[in-house]
Amino acid sequence: MLTHKELKSRALSRADVKAEYERLDEEFALFDEFLKARTAAGITQAEVADRIGTTQSAVARLESGRGKHSPSLATLQKYAHALGYRLELRLINEAIKAGGLTSKFSGPKKPGR
């Protein structure tokens, strides 16, 4: 029987599987951050649900990333605030990222700057 690590390695050796895995990596990384923050805060899914006015099962779906619909920005902000965090979104220039650097988008420049 294959271990999880062996199965993952075998699956990722296929180009189509690897491409899909990499496409989903950003999304799962975000949900992983939420799960880690909740665990670090010692808060249950039910407690988060109570704080943001939803059900435990809705929080479980959000954390798994397997819901039928992507959560709204407002929902993600509520979740973050329920844990004592704030949500920060960034745009990363893929061309710069490929070179090993990242760039934050600070918005349009104001006249005279």
C-alpha cells in the first residue's frame, strides 16, 4: 500500500495533475491560513460560526475549500475578525514572482507624487 507521500509524488509526476494542483495551490493556502489561525486561537468551528452568524457546517465548508460557491470577501473578513485578525489581500506580479521577487500593488499614483 502506498503512503500519502508516495501517492502524492506519483500523482504529481503527471503533467495534468501537477498543473491542476498548482492552480489550486493559492486557494488552498488561504484556507490553510484560516485553519491555522483558528487552531492557534483555540477556537472551534462552532465558536467561529456563532461569532459570524452562521452554522458550524458552513465554517467547515469554508475551511475545506470544497463549497459549491466561493466565499465572499465579506465572509472572509468576518471569519478573520472572529479570530482577532484582519484580512489583507495583495496582488502579486507573476512576472516578478517568477524571478524570485514579489511586488505589492499600492494602488494608483496620485497626481503630484
